[in-house]
Amino acid sequence: MPKTPENLLEYLETLGIEAKTHRHPPLFTVADSQSLRGEIEGGHTKNLFLKDKKDNFFLVTVDEDAQVDLKTIHHKIGAASRVSFGKPDRLMEFLGVEPGSVTVFGVINDEEHSVKVVLDADLMENDLINAHPLTNEATTSIRRDDLMRFLEAVAHEPLVLKVTE
């Protein structure tokens, strides 16, 4: 059973990580979420759940305005071949979320370590990073260094590199 947003927030608290969560109507796209600008400070994420032909899975987290070239990103992230979007059933299996709620926090559900996390270097220049807390009905703000602590705690050491054009 995947963890709930409440489980995630409790886990962050047990790690001593301060997170501020803003509730809002469901947001399915970056365009939807841009309506909240001004209310929520920091870098806002766009997340791509990708797979290569050898069934290696990647969660690529970039700034919401970033352009990602899906034809060449496999070279940058170490995929075995060109990548495509992972299917919704695999997204639920590995990250415990549905399309529209993809988030870096989803790796709390990836106990088998099936997904490689890739964080874009440009996004990581922000002191504060915003992501869905396993639901697209909220946005959680967390400090960049605390995001790295969270990923370490769930044994998902991220690859931090420039993936955007």
C-alpha cells in the first residue's frame, strides 16, 4: 500500500525536516500550477517518469519552465537507450502516485530502489523547492538541502546534473 501525503509529512518531521504544505484544488499541469505563483516562493518542479528499453526507470525533476529534449536526455542520465514515458501502472507500482501527481517525494514508496532520481542542476540553485506531497491537491515547500537529506534517508542518492537545454 503506497504511503499517503500524511505519511510523507510525518516522515519528513521525524527527519527533522521543516516543510510547509499549501492545499489547493487539483493541479494536473505546470500551466495549472502557475496560477499559484506569488503565493508560493521558490523553485517549482516538473517531473518526468521515464523508462528505457531495458526497463530502467528514471524520475527526472527539473524546474517547471525547463525544456527537456527527450530525444537526447538518455545520453545525459545514463539510460541504456532512448527513453519514453513510463506507464501509469509502473508509476503507481514504483512511486505510489497517479499521472498528474508525479513528484520527487514519490521515491518514499520505491522500497526496491527501482527508480533512479535525476535532479536538474538549474533547479538545485533554488534554496527552496516545491513539489507535490504525493497528491496534486497540495504543494510542499522544502529547503534544497533538506530535499537531499530526504533522498538520502530513503536511499535514493540523486544524480544532479544539467539535463535541460
